[in-house]
Amino acid sequence: MTTPRAQGAAVVRRRPKDRKDQIARASAEAFSAQGYHAVSMEAIAAKVGISAPALYRHHASKYELFRDAVLALGQQLVDCTDFADTDAEGEPAQTLDRVVEALIDVTLANRESGGLYRWQARYLHGEDQSALGDQLRMVNRRIQRPLIAIRPTLTSSQRWMLSAGLLSVIGSAVDHRVQLPADDIRALLAGAASAVLEAELPEPADTVDRPASWRIFEADTGVYEALLQASMVLFNAKGYPETSMAEIASAVGIPVSGIYRYFPGKCDILATGLRRAADRVSGRLSAILTGLTEPGHMLTLLIEAYVATSFANPDLAAIYYTERVNLTRVDQELLRSVQRSTIDAWMRLLAAARPALTKTQARVLVHAAMALVVDVGRLVHYENSAYSQACVRKLMEATVFGTGG
């Protein structure tokens, strides 16, 4: 009697044809969720279902795997908008709509991993940073080319603000886990993107200086506050994992041992800084609304205060997105609770101001507006001028209120 496989014969395991794709997706999702430094080759190998030595046959190092994952995401943005280079004879508005649609599709397809190029790309080496920059500049220019035809009076800096705002609004979908049917979130992001592109940015001569906003941590109010302030600056400049306690102590002018009088360790500094900042911002914004009742006006005032505070504290504005992966699970949940409370307050105001929106839709738009402050703030290097802040306010208002809002 014959059998399909002789007894005792070795079972031949064939490598799946999409193994490289599996590795790319698993690594991108792991780096996005946990940060570059927290992910090991062994963890990625286990996620794919192979051994670490097998993974090393594909990638020589963790950095190589990380670099390939980041640049592959950037390349998807480039590839999905390739048609814009050959669509010069097409109707500009239609081309722009197609670009927006393509970017939304790619973003939603990579919702679990898109945070990698948005918030972890700082760990790319110089030449790889340049490669990612080239990819993003190409996508921005493909947005701007039809925009020039549609709005020829825009200045170069205004075009860059609008294209950066567009990419931020769309990209914000990877920053949260708010659930909506795919068609609903596509329509919502497309509407917000359209409102951003149509926003009438102010002219420099038309903006009025406002009183300087407050610093959340003041280095001259004591060692405790000075440690928090110096740490946030260093975490933003170098990244949390690559900042040493010795560097923090040196920035404050105390011995390393002096830090431990206030904090058990570096992670406690990060957790305390982010949580206290979120608490203080929430309290400050709530105080602004005392005695007010009109939802749209209240939200406009919140936006103004939020932009001013973010520009006065650029380190904290970025760290929330880039370094929260380094917190313990307990501290991450505590921070989420504080942030969720702020998002809830904004969401309720927006839903009241725009009754056609569901609360879930309003929540998505609030997330988009808050991320926009960081993305456009980086573009203008957080230049704390009345004009820069006025432009960001206008883009936030367009995002939450829609066209003509």
C-alpha cells in the first residue's frame, strides 16, 4: 500500500512567497507601536513566525529593517501619487481630488504602521533622513502643482503650509484608534482635506501680535521644574532612549545623584512631564471657557489658546506623539485618560457647533486638528510669530469647522 509521503520522510516547508511583505508589515507595525529602541529582531521574527537567524538572512541588522520599513512607507506615498506627474493636461481640481483620495487610501491601508514615518523617523541616519525628506517633498510638490493652477496667488510658504496641513490631516488617522466605517472616514478626511486646501490664510501685514503664552515648565522656579523643562528639551532634541541622566543633570547644573532626590528614574521624568503638561493645558483651556455658552466661539478660543501654548512649548507638543511609546503601560493609560478628557471636551463642543456630525466624526476631526499643530509647527520651526500662529489657527479652524467655517 502506498502513501502520499513515505513514512519517516522529512516534511518540506516551503517559504511563503510573500515572506518579505510579511516581514515588512510586521516590522513597521512593531516599530510604530513600540518605538525603534524597544523592538528586537527576535520579537519581529516571532511575529512573522520565523527564527531570528532566518530574519537576519533578510536583513543584516535592526537598523536596516527599520530603515527599509520607514522608506517603504514613504515610497507608498510616492507611488500612489505617481499619476500626478503625467496628468499635467488634466483638470487641476480633478488631479488634486485624485491625489487626496490616493493618499487617504494608502494611509488607511497602513493605519497600524503609519506612525512609524510620522513619529519615529528621527532615528534614521543622515542619508536615510534625506531619502525620506526627498520622498515627502515629492508628494508635497504633487499636491502643490495643481494647487498653483487653482490658487495662483498663493505664496510659496502658503502652498507649503496648505500641503503640509493636508498631509497632516490625512496622516492623523494613524495617531488614534477611533473606529468608523471605511467609507465614512474616507469622506470625513476628504472633506477636512478640501477645507484645508481652500483655507484663506492671513497675510503677514494683517496679523496682530498677541501676548506671549505661558511656559508649562519654568526652569527658574526650582530644581524640580528645571529638571522637567530640561528633560523635555533633551527628549525632543535627541529622543528619550538616547538621552542620559548625566545630560539632564548637566543641563540643570546638578550632579546626577541630585536627580534621584526628585525622580526614581528617567521614565518617571518622562511620565511626570507629559502627565503634568496635559493636566495643566487642560486646566488652562477650561478656565478660558468660564461663563461662555456658544460652542463655536468656545472652540475658536480653545484653538487660539492651544496654538499659542503649543508654540510656546514646542518640545512638549512633539513629545506626546514621539515619546509616549517609552512610557510604562500604566503611565500610557494615565496619559491617555487625561488626553481623552481633553478630546472629549473639544468633541462635545464641535458636535454642538456642527449638529450634522456624529460625536465619533467630531472626535476624528479634533484629533486631526491637534496633530496639525505639530506638523505645521515643525514646518515653520515653531517660529513664535503672530503670522505663523494665525496660519495654524486658520488651518485648525478649517479642519474642524469645514469649508467656509
